[in-house]
Amino acid sequence: MNRIYQLSILSVLVMFLTNGIIFAEESKAKDETVNMKTMPANNATQMEHLRKMQAHILAMHELSTKILAEKDPKKQEELKNQQLELMKAHMVEKMAHHHEMMKAK
């Protein structure tokens, strides 16, 4: 009887922990979803934004591939610097857009 009692308590605890983890993941996923108010107003603008994102991602991946394939450390460092500049430019663009959105509120 004591063993059954222990197992039932353990199963209830596991169930609560599992539900808590699932709930935490769901709430995290909701927080990470894009707020529809910040999305571009029309489909053409949205597609333009997505194309820009795609171009940036492809450029980053292309540079990453070149960096990994390059054997010369000096050339590899140059490619890394190129990638860093691309990342900086992207960050500046994102921050400018963020400030623009904050002024609009």
C-alpha cells in the first residue's frame, strides 16, 4: 500500500513538472512570435522585408562557407572582417528601424 502511495505521488509530480515545462515553452514561443502591429502594413512591403532578410542570411552563409573553406589564415581573417562589417551594417539597420518604430508610437 505504501509503495502504491509513493508511486502515485511520483506520477502526479511528474505530470505537474511536465505541464510546467510545456507551459513555459508555449509562453516562450508566444513571446517570440512577431507582433502583428510591427509587421509591415501590406503584402508588398512584407515581401520586400522578407527578401531583404533572405539576402542578408544568404550573404552571411556564403561568407561562413568561404571562411570555413579558406586555408590561408590571413585570407580567413579578411573574410571574417567582411562578415563582421556585414553584421554591423545589419545591426545599424535594425536599430534605425527600431528607433523609427518607437517614434511612431
